[in-house]
Amino acid sequence: MNTLQKVRFVGKPLVFLLCLLPAALVVGDAFGITGQLSANPVEDILDRFGNWAIRLIMITLSVTPLRQITGWNWLTRFRRMLGLFTFFYALMHFLTWLLLDRGLAVDPAFQWAAIFEDLTERPFITIGFAALLLLTVMAVTSTNGMRRRMRQAWDKLHYSVYAVGVLGVWHYWWQVKKDTSDAWIYAIILAVLLGYRVWTRYRKPVRA
Amino acid sequence: MLINKPADIRQSEITSEQNYLNRRDFIRAGSIAGASVLAGTAFGAVIPEGERAKLPDVSKSAFSTIEAPNSYEDVTTYNNYYEFGTGKEDPYRNAGQFESRPWSITVDGHAEKTGTFHFEDFMKPFDLEERIYRMRCVEAWSMVIPWVGISLADVVKHFQPTSSAKYVAFETLNDPVRMPGQRRRVLEWPYKEGLTIAEATNPLAILAVGVYGETLPNQNGAPIRLVVPWKYGFKGIKGIVRISFTEEKPPVSWNIAAANEYGFYANVNPEVNHPRWSQASERAIGGGLFAPRKPTRMFNGYGEQVAHLYDGLDLRKNF
């Protein structure tokens, strides 16, 4: 097998399964098979999906620097899948909040007004929702056909992945009650990943 | 050349873990036996040592709610006790080794009786009661907990505060060796809390020494902690080593950490939101995945007993 075949038949299925593992564990824990959810199961699920969305945006943003440093150009082939899994976990995080925590699916007294209040009056929720909207647009336009049709506009749109990184870490930071140590770690990783891009851009002259 | 010095304790001199544990059991059995002799002659609370030891002579209270308490597991695995870590399960995981004996409590400030007391002596004048209370955390979750404790009003009266005493201040043990969470300055250590004298002498306020009829597990604040059910949970200071009667309003930990988010009073109030989240509803722990949130009640449903304490006070400003 050549490199491209290895990526396609071994690498991609493997990465796909790995990315699915945290979600599988949530389901497994919910049914008491792989472990147990905490005493506050809704919060537990919410946190786990949210944490994996943040981790996956970091991993997605690592692909390009890693490719440039190592010269392993085949890494690019994983970028879309990682981006889509970021969207998947962010969406699951949002749906857990909407359906279970805020109760759209379980609460007879559910009120859209309360949801609207949360989205507009709690800045950390507004920020998280904005990140999800950007991810949704990028996920919808992630097919080969859309990329072809959108031409240069596609690149411009998909630069918003950087904004998603910033909004995601900000959203995480703002909801922490006091202990920001994990938020710091994500912020530092993000700063390195974005800083690398600024650095490479201004280091060498732009070629035509 | 550096030569490592051999350990100056011979292997044969080290007490085996089993012998060490036996020794503890021996002392524990002795102290319980001694204590029960005392209990026969004197009135008051006798607290056996060790986790999950049954508390004797606990009477019921009319202040208890009839709501079903949370499971022992919920009450003891989902806690905020930053002295043992900031995660909800950290206290359960990290507090197991904590030794809550010997323990002493210092009472000082504007009172006729002051001094430092062994925990056992401190407890003797008071009677144990079971108080099944709702607990509402500032993070918008809640539980129902069957505490065992002593009336804080009785404690305050016992030490005879003078007319200068306007507040009661509490402090947690400050010992980063035994409380690993204190090695990081997430909060200013030691943890501090306070009540007005009127709040401290309200019949609802208790110092809890047990839960579910047994001694308090370390993660719940062994050996003694405050419970004020009409206030957010962070007012319930754990592992108390100092009680002071003060004239000035004492500084309290979460207010020091973020004054715009946590006030001195911290009364449960569905109409005053946390700056970052709503306090209008709460998630009752133990409801499982598909339970809706429930509306939060003013003073956590204890308004009948405590609302008069705040007559004329703007609860929006004094949150």
C-alpha cells in the first residue's frame, strides 16, 4: 500500500473510531456498562461533550503546524474529519443543554423564553452558541462539491475555525466558577497554535 | 562523589501497616468505651471517632423536611470542598486519608467564655438532633440531606457573647499537608465564613457532626461543619477550627474571591441571578437523566423561619 492508501484504508477508519470513543463512553456510562455517570449525570454529559469539542478543535488546529514541521503532507487528509468531529461534539454539547438540562425533551413546563434569556443574557452561552453556528456553517460547506463551487470564498469562510478556537476557549473560561487552571491550559495551547501561524506568515516573504 | 546515606530507620523498627491499624482500632475502641461511660452519667453529645460510626441519642426535629433525602452515595461523592480539590468528586477521592482526630476548636472574641477546646469537650453540653434539610448550591443544583447536628443557637448562648458581638465568624483548618487542595491558592486559605448574631441564633442554623445517623465523612466536612439551609451551600463552612464573636462584619472567602458574584448574605434567591447564570431554577441531584429542573424557592423554602431577619434589607444589593 502506498501512503494515500494507508491513510484511506487504515488511518481514517482508525481516527474515526478513536474520535467516536468519548461519545461511546458517555453512552456506555449512561447505561452503566463502561462505568457510571456522576451524581449529576446531565452536567457530567454536558461537560464531557464540551471538553471533547475543545480538545478536538485544538487537535484540528494542530494538523497544519504538524504537517509543516514534519513534512508529513498526508496529515492534511485528516483535517476535515477532525473538524467534523469537533462540530459533532459541540452539537451534542448544545443538544444536551437544550434537551436535558434546559429540558426541551423532558420538561412539561419548558419555556422558549428561558432559553432565549440564556442565549442573550448569559454572555458565555452567547459566545458558545456563536461558535456552534460557525461550526455548523463550516460543516455544511465541508463537502468537495461545496469547496469547488465556493472557490476562494471557501477559504475565507473556513478561516473562521480560528474564531471558533478563540470563542470555544473563552466560553470554557467564562463558565468556570473559580479554578481556571484547565482553561489556562487550553488558552496556552491555542495561543501556541495561533501564534505559530502568525510567526510563519511574517517570517518568510509571501510568494506569488 | 555523592554517597547516598542509608535510611536511619531499620526495617525492623518500622511498624507494619497492620499493626498501625490495629493500634488505631485499639485506641478507638477504648475511647468509645470511655465515652459511653460518660454518656451514662452526663447529658449531651458523644461523638464516636471514625467514619460511619453510629451516633448515639439522636432526636428527631420538627424542622426536618418530609422530602425524601438523597442517597448516601449522592451526599458523599458530589461535594464542593476545595481543600481537597476543585472537582465535584475530588473531595470523595482525596479526603479518605484525612484524620479528623485529635481536633480542637478555638472560641474567641467578644464572649464571656473563650478558649481552645477538644472537640469532644466542645460537644458535650449539646444534644444531637437529626435535621433533614434542603441544600441549594450557588451552582444551581440541590439535594436533601439528613444531617445530624447541634443547634448553633445553643452553642452561641453557651459561650455567652457580650453586647459587642454582632457577628459570628468561622474558620476551617489551614493545613496544606493534610488538605492537599490548599497547596494551590484557588481561594485564600483558611476558608472563612460568617453570620450575623441573629442568623446564628435562628433555630434553623446547626453545626453538623453527622449525616444519615453516622459520623460525618471527611468529604462532608468532618468532624464539624456549619449548615444554614436558607443560604447557598458555600456558607456551610467545613472542618471548623475557630469560632469568633466579632463586632465588625467578618471577611468571607467567596466574597474575597469575587465580590461582584458572592455576597456576605448569600441567601437563596431566585430573583437575584448570579452575574453569569440564572438562579431561577435548580437541578435536583438524584433525579437521573430525564428529570426537569425545578423552580428555586425564596430562602430555599425556609422563608417562614428566616424572612423576618431581613426586614427592610434590600436583598438585591445585599445578595
